[in-house]
Amino acid sequence: MPFNGSGAATTTALFNITNTNPAHSAVAGNGAQGASQGHGGTGVSGYGGSSNSNDAVQSYAGDGVHAVGGTATSVDGVAGPGVTAYGGGGSAIGISGGQGVTATGGSGSTTEGSGSSGGDGIDAYGGNGAVVAGSGIYAVAGSGPTAYAGYFEGNVQVNGSLSKSSGTFQIDHPLDPANKYLYHSFVESPDMMNIYNGNVVTDSSGTAVVTMPAWFQALNTDFRYQLTTIGQPAQAWIATEIANGSFTIKTSKSGVKVSWQVTGVRQDAWANAHRVQVEVNKAPADQGHYLHPELFGHENEPNIPEIHHPRPLTPQQ
């Protein structure tokens, strides 16, 4: 029987229920099977209340769903997640499984102003920890030939440091774009290094001046040089190092084409505050464990991220 009701509770939620059996849910909702060409019913729906648009100060709309996981009560216990979601399985060949969670941010006002931004699909905040802080999002790839822990369609901004085991670019192969991909690995250095290069031809006196961008010396320090002559044997050397935005190349002959490369180490404010620590001891709890245990003869052991993120048990209705 459908039920609709309203009320005013000032000290607690309007509706509270506790299941005294710890193995099952306090509330379960089961959506009905969808009709032909239609959608199945939603198990549970939650709609946050609107904010008060008449307030002179900022007001907030209510959450559609607010969930707090249970606390851990023993030393080795694991606290419960706020939300656990499992996508439905595909029931036949060619039918995909459902998403565990689908989130779409609300659209902002069409009128420009301070409040006209669209809402995020997901905001995630990791919890604080004395040894290891919680991650905003922890994702594990499924099994399969093209499994990704995260897949982004569009630009990605990282306002901080990025750590990885390896990295490549992936593009449609220039010679066979319909059927192949092309991969290249990143160029990496422990020095937070930038690389610049080009070609110049020395003049009648065997001199060439290379002018760098205006921001070059503000961004970089500790310059290193490489020179290669092209097309003819000749000596080439750095006559004057970088100063006032340029450096000078000299060759033992005139009219020599020179390929040059300059590297610099970042000295901007972010780099100076976050220098790469090349060698770092693992935390005491992580020692004896590995990021990739299968590469060190420990195929059946969990890796370090899995140790810190045990998979929750499937809740029962």
C-alpha cells in the first residue's frame, strides 16, 4: 500500500528503525521489474529539501541521501562504509552489468554570477589518519583485457603531485588509425627536469644566439647543454651560458647547422616546496609488503593499497 506522510521532528530523524539482527539491513527497498522497453523501479529514492532562496545569507539544500558507516570497536576492526553499492549483473550474452553508482551533478544557473557553476558529479573527502590518511576515492580495476581503475573522457586536472608505476600516451596509430594504437613512455627524471631543444645555423663568424622564452629563467635553474653539428664535421661549444634570457653557440666553421638541447631544473614555488624525494622508507606497517608483490615472488599476497583498503563484505537485506 502506498504511504505518504509528513511531520516535524526537531531532535532526530522523522523516521527511525533499528534491526536488532546484526546480519541484515535496517531498511531494504526493492524496485519492481521494468515493463518491456521500460526501466525497472528504483529500490530506494531520496530527495533533498530545497534551500531557502529568501535568506540574506548562504543557505544549503538538503542531501538526497546521507549515510554514515558504522564505527570499528576493536583494534583490528574495519569501520563500515557510508554507502556500499553493487551494479546488477548482465543476465544474458551481450547485456552489460549495471553501474555500482551513477552520479550526475546538477546544472548551474544559466545567468552568470557567483552561484552559476554546475555541481560536481562526486565530491569525495578522505578521512584523517595518524599513520595513513584515507583516500578521497579508491578504485580497483575489474578483470579483463581493457580493465581500468579509472577512465576519464575529457581533461583531467591534478592540483598536487601525481605518483605512478609507469605512464604512456595512447593515440590512434598514425599509419593505421582504424586498427592500431601507438604508445610511448614518459621521459622521467629525479630532478623535476624540463627539456628544451631546437636547431640553429651559425653566421659568417660561426656564432648563433639562442633566445629562450621570457619565463625561462624564472622557471628553471641548473642548466645543462648538449650540441650536435649536422651535415658536416665541426666543433661546437657554448660560448656564453644562459644570461638575460639567451645563450651563445660558437662553431669552428661558419654556416654550421647545430642541434641544441638545454635542460633545467624547476625552481618555481610549487617545485621548491615539493621536491621529489628519490628514496623513501616505507611506513613501518608497509615494510615487508609490495606495490606489486607478484613481481617479487609473492603472487598471492595483497599489495599495499589493498592492505589499506580491505574490500567490504556484501551487506544482506
